[in-house]
Amino acid sequence: MNRRKKISIGGLAVCAAALLAGACIYQSKKTTVLEVGIFAGSNWDVANANSYVIIDKAVEKFEATHKNVKVHYYSGIRKEDYSEWFSRQLLRGKEPDVFMVLGEDFNQFAEIGIMKDLEPLMGADPEFDKNAYYATTLRSGQYDGRQYALPYETVPMLMFVNKSLLNKEGLSVPDNDWTWDDLYQISERITKDRDGDGLLDQFGMYNYGWMEAAYSNGAELFDENGRESYFNDDKVTEAVRFAKQISDLSQMRKVTKDDFDAGNVAFMPLPFTEYRTYKTYPYKIKKYTKFQWDCITLPAGKSGGNTSVIDTLLMGISSNTNQERLAWEFLKLLTYDEEIQMDLFRYSQGVSVLKEVTQSKEAEAILQEDMEKNEKFIDNRLVSDVIENGVVTPKFQKYSEVITMADSEINRIIENDDNIENSMRILQRQINQYLRR
């Protein structure tokens, strides 16, 4: 081989090595983008001036420990527009890697395979312990026995109490172990015509229905698979009968939100977010200023306890993501990291889904910060117990449809004074026929 040929081969080798090194350098500098789907504001439609603070802090923390990774999200998407925005992204094949899942979308997303089954990722991560979550919040992200989403933020339903109205009538705020009988007796005493014009103008309850009663009576409305309903069960019919008794106290007078806001109603179920928002400044001056108020548990039925529905905002991973490892790590950061979860108490109105965070002294101190000196915020241990013992709505594809059908019919039964046992038997048969189609 002559000298020129040797030089030529050597030159090619040098060039190849340079190209390989350049490719390696390029790859090391190449930025991976992780797309995240979120919406602005609160999942529970209360004022929130800090929509992006938590997510921005999480992004900063994540990018600091993941070289050449950028987390991107679109800002300004309102909750009411989020489902439509997500659908457009899905049709374009550009759904985010990690995304918030609205309650009304979860069942469908799980059914048609939009979300990745998280069971393998959870099982393969030695640093992940699902027992750190409240069992109810974790169950909110399960479908057909599999975990398709992790809980991010949760909110229990509590009972709003107009303390001023009770005091005026010589009554005290019930204890947290109160019952249906207590609620009925207080409501009966409160309900009256104050101005003597023949029309009731003071009431015991606003916006309490058969579902609230059913949950606190230990009732199950459907089986796990969504193939059978139990509307004719004794616990359900008892709840409907009690809801009718409460409704009948108003003597056909339709109690409104205006009645409540004017201070003329003793009780109303409301989510914890409303309590957090309007119990503290600056929003306290905008609502419920005409009377003193507080929150307690919902009353226990004859066969149940002081339980209520738990509403949880979920987050999942796209089944089509090309960044499974990064998506899992970012999802875990948002839902499992104690620092990020503590920020829910600082910058949002909900509750952390982690037991240790919600039960902590730090969380208690944060909750108390914006309260007036003469008031004490609701005990975070009580909130924790309500979440732990709460009810999760069933997870099957037809749930939204059938619960709307049932609610409409049961309210009609109550208003028309129909025979409850017979009507519920018919309703169960109709719902079951629909579920088995």
C-alpha cells in the first residue's frame, strides 16, 4: 500500500471519529421536551390567583435535576375549555405526556386507552409507596382494578353551618358525630315564617339531596363493574325518604342560594375549597359576611357514618408517550413529592393527597395564617379523617349518564310525593336494563 493510500485511509478514519464525536456531543446537548397538560384556575371553581405557582416550582425543580430536559405547558387554558383543547391535541396526535384529568373525562379516558396503566411503573419504582396516599384519593384514579392516574389534589364535602342563625334560635353547632335525627330536629325548629305574612322565610337546609343522604347511610349505588344498580336497597330508600322529609319542611317553598347568602338558612353542604377561600382574606370580605359560619361533617344516617363524597383532581400519563421514564418522574414529583404537595396549602384551596402532609403541623400553620385572631381554622385532623373515610364515586363508563338519569327521576319522586319503595324498584329495573345493553 503506497503512502498516499495510507494517508487517505487514515484521513477517513479521523473524519469518521470526528463525526462520531460530533454526533455524541450533539446528542448530549439535544433538548428533550416533556409536554404537560394543565388548566388555569381551580378545579372546584373558586377564586385562585396562583394558578401556575405550583407547576412552575415543580418545573424548576425537575429541570434542575434533569439535564437537557425542558418541561412545557400551554398557559391560559380555562377549565371549561380544557376537555375540548385536549381532544384537539389527541386528534392531532400531540396529546401531552403528563396531563390533568377532569372527573367527567376519567372513565372514558381509561376505557378507550388514552392513559397509560401505571401499575408496572409503580411496581418497578422502589422509591414509590402507594400507601403514602389517602386510600380514597388513590382509588379515584383506578378503573377496572388498575391504576390509570395518580391523585394530585383532593377536596371533601363538608356541611356549612350558619352559627349566627343557630345562636339566634338558642341552638348550638352540632358535634361532628351528629345524625340525621339531629339535622331534622334542628331544621324543623329553624324553619318558620318570621314576618307573619304566611310564607316561610327561614329554613334549615339548602342544597341537601338524596345522594348526600345515601353516602352518609352507607349505601352503594352500583356494583364495581357498573353492570348492576342497587336503588331498591333499603339504605338507598331510607336516604330518599329522609331527603324528602327535609324537603317537606319547606312546605313547597323552593329554598334558593339567595336565601342562604342572606343568612336565612342554617345548613348547606359545600366543598372544602369554598371554606378555605371565603374563610380567609382577601376573599372573606366578598362573601358570607352577614353572619358567622363554620363547617362540620355531614350527619350520619341510620346505617352509615359522618361520610361524604371526596372529589379528587387526577393526573395521568399518555399511553403514546415516548418519554415514559421522564413522564413518570414528573408525575411522581407533582403527586408524591412532599414539598410540592405542601404548596397546595400555600397556593391552592384544596388538600394534599399525602397523609403525612395534610396531617402535619406545617399544614395546620399554613391554614391558620390568614384567619382572624378570634377564629380557628377547621382541624386538619378532622379534614384528614373525612378524606380517609370518604366515598369515591363509581368508576365505569356509563356512570355519568346513569347517575344523571337516576338523580332526575328520584328528585321527581320526591317532588311528586310518589310511593318511594315502588318507584325505586321500577327505577332500579330501568337503570339495570340500560347498564346491561
